[in-house]
Amino acid sequence: MERTARGAGTYALMVEDRPLADVLRPTPVPNLTLVPADGDLAGAEVELVGLDDREKRLRHILAGEGMPPCDYVFLDCPPSLGLLTLNALAAADGVLVPLQTEFFALEGVSQITKTIERVRRFINPGLALEGIVLTMYDRRNNLSELVAQDVRGFFKDKVFETVIPRNIRLSEAPSHGLPVSLYDPRSPGAVAYAALAAEFRQREKARRS
């Protein structure tokens, strides 16, 4: 989505109490609707501190009457554990962790499970680790394979079989205001994300059966 077309978004929803229907935006992808991250979102961390039930505001919004019917809701979070991420964890059923196949990313992965456990204990008992997706994988780099082996050895079947490779098309697509599935659907990155979506659906069906 082009920046000029975003309008009000997550900040207006969570801080200004704008109705969800006012900030939902259609996309070129069939059956995909999103709430954009508006420019004021950077200040939300500070402003949320003074609001009632601050860590559960998103949870209440998604459980409200204005929520349209949908199969899945994906919450894209910043990498830090602030009030925005905490709101997402309080509202979510599961956590899908993208993990770069690099050494320092591997160092921080143990903190993810600790964070999920804390949120589960104090805020959202139903929260679970949905899975880990290995990203920016470079088959020419031995480090990528070593990190992948370590992560799979520790998290076992929580790690998705699908791996997202390094691909220039993934970097180019946002600058054109398009998802890579529309920007270049035949690129390795787009093909990998399509496979990831299929694997995600397959895991969900197996878990519910």
C-alpha cells in the first residue's frame, strides 16, 4: 500500500479509539484487509502508558462488535518488547517467529520463549509458540546451515520446513507498494512464502483435528 493511501491506522485505533471499520483498508490481494501503521504510531508507546487496561486494548478491540468475520488475523510486531508488542501478545492465540539465519539472531531466540511464558503466566494463558520460520537463508553460506541445524535441534517440529531465502525481490516489493506475491510471483521469495502459507494451513488443520 502506498504511504499516501494509508490514512488513519493503528495509532488512531488504539490511542484515539477510532472504530475498527474506519481504519480497515482493502488491498489488491483477494480476501486480504489490513490496518496500516500510521506515522503517529511511534508515539503510541508513551501515550498508552496513561490509558486504562493498556496492555489489553488491542485484545478488547478485536473481540468487539466491529470486528469483521475472517479466517486469520496476523499482527506484525516490532522486534522490541514494548506496549505495542505486548498488546499483540495479549490478543494473539499464537506467536510466529521469523528468525534470520545469523548468529546474533540465534542468541536472542531463547528470550522469545521466556517472553511468551511470562505473557502466558500473567496476561494471556492461551498464548502459544505457533512456530519459527527461518528467513534470509543463504545456501552458499555455511553459517546459515549451522544456525538452521541448531534451531531445529532445539525447537524440533516447531520450526517450519519451509525456509525463506535471501532474495532481492523481497526487498524491492515494498518500495512498489506491493506484496512480493503480486510484484514478482515467480521469484524464489514469493514461491517460498506461498509454500510457507500452505504449510501453515496444513499445520493448523492438523492441530485442530
